[in-house]
Amino acid sequence: MVQVVEKLLKVATFNIRYSPLNVNNTVSTQVPNNGTGEDLWSNRLPLIADQIKWESPDIVALQEVLGHQYVGLKDQLIPAQYASVGVGRNDGVTRGEYVPLFWKTDRFKALSVQYFWLSDKPDVPGSVGWDAAEPRMVTLVTLKPLSTGASPDDQSNQPFYVMNTHFDNAGQKARTESAKLILKKANELTSEKGKPVLLIGDLNLVREQSAYQVLTGKATDQPAHRASDRFFQDCGEQVGRPFGAHNATFTGFQHDPEDLMKIDYIMTMSSPPNLWQTLKYGVIPNQFQNESIVSDHRMVSAVIQMV
């Protein structure tokens, strides 16, 4: 039987909320005393893993993941046929938050893995850019769809790039400059290789802010772009109506959040622009029945057709 590439790609992003260790490097057994309603990581971990396994994305990008959380997530997800890469943002090894990528091993093979930092020294691990409060970085993976019998000319059989990031929450200039750096890098990748780019992550901004406008080519105060420049398409804007009842992706640990903030995104860049088309998009609840709220963010999911 001839196998061909699955042309539907399910992608998810999820900020899981960091959970620091105690001073003696042990996992806390006390509920965080921060007045937010946050539960213990040991209680949230299986719920987060269950949600990922239930939604079953082909690619899932996580943010705010500390080293011990990464170990726990890998222990839960690798048996579910996921592979993963990630490093700590403070030193490029284990210190600080990770922005790891997970992907299904029966769908993709990783051809390359790179990391760069959102600063004017992107090759320097731990470098802090502009007015950012913390080091911020990008995990960049080249994935090759697995198949047998597919035509080499089939676009859905071609490798593509995936970027996972978490923009700074404090520095507006840092977010704008980070967007410019990522846009430049993505254009270099698409122009050199002609491969699509997925940008996934917590961008800590709403659509009206300048960094979003830079990424999507809507900024009016930027220098003229080259005719060959590409921009990202927001998957949430490509569908007529999102699935589900939620729009906000950041909620805090509130049962009935009032502030509707969409700050987590899945975006695509391809040449031609309609090479990848978003079929479905939705914001997934972060609480089920009477369980704990799994994170102060909701998972965002999109189904993309690789034409």
C-alpha cells in the first residue's frame, strides 16, 4: 500500500506557567501563596499532559517551562510518541525558562535544531535585548514530514521551519525589535530554501500593538519593505469564526476572567502565501469539570492544510 503525506497539520501553543523550585531545589508541596488560585505543579502537570494527549497536536510549542517541568513533561509525552528539544534561556543549557517544541515522531523527523536570542546579539546565550526585563529566545527546528511513496514535488512532503518564542512582558521596544528580528530571520529562511515557517508562541501583545503589526506587514511607521519580503498570517484571523466559546488566551487563575486578552498566537509564512491554509482555529478551555485550572493561559490550536 502506498503511503502519502498527511496534508493536515494540527498545531498548538500553550504557556504552562512556570513553577520554580524551593531554595533547596525540591518541588514545592505547598500551594503557591500568591493569591491567584494557582495550584501545585504536581497537580497541574498530569492535567496539562492529559490535555496535550487529548488534543493530540502534531506539533505543540510550550512556554514558561523550567528545567524540572521540562523533565516531567517529557516523561509524560515521550511515551505518547512525542520527541522534543529545548534549552534554558539564561545560559543556553539548563538555566532559566525553556521554550521547547514537541512533535509527533510518526509524523516528522527533525533535520536541524537552532536557538537564537531576541537581542542585538542573537548568537549569545542569555543576552537581553533592548528594554526587556529578561533574556528571551527562539527555538527553531526544521521538520521533515515522514512518508513513503509521495512525489518529491508534493509541497506537503517538503521540510518546513517551526519557531517557538515568548516575547518579553515588560519592554514594548523589545517586543517590536524582537518581531523585526524574527521577521528578518523568517524571510532569510523562506528566500534561501523556499520553505514555509510556523511562528508559535506567547507574544505578550494584542493585535493593535506595533510588534503584531510588524509581523503581519501592517505597520505604517516602518521603512519600505522589499517587494520580495513575506509576512506572517495569523491563523486566528484566517478563519471566519473560531471554534469554541473563548477568545482570550490569558486568563490568570480565574474561574470567570473578565479581561479578554489574546496574546498567544499561531502564524504561518509561506511562498506563495496561500501554500498553507488555516481550516480550524480555537482557544481550548483551561479548566474541566471541578479540576484545577491547569495554567493561567489557555491552549491555542489550529488545523492547517499543507496544499
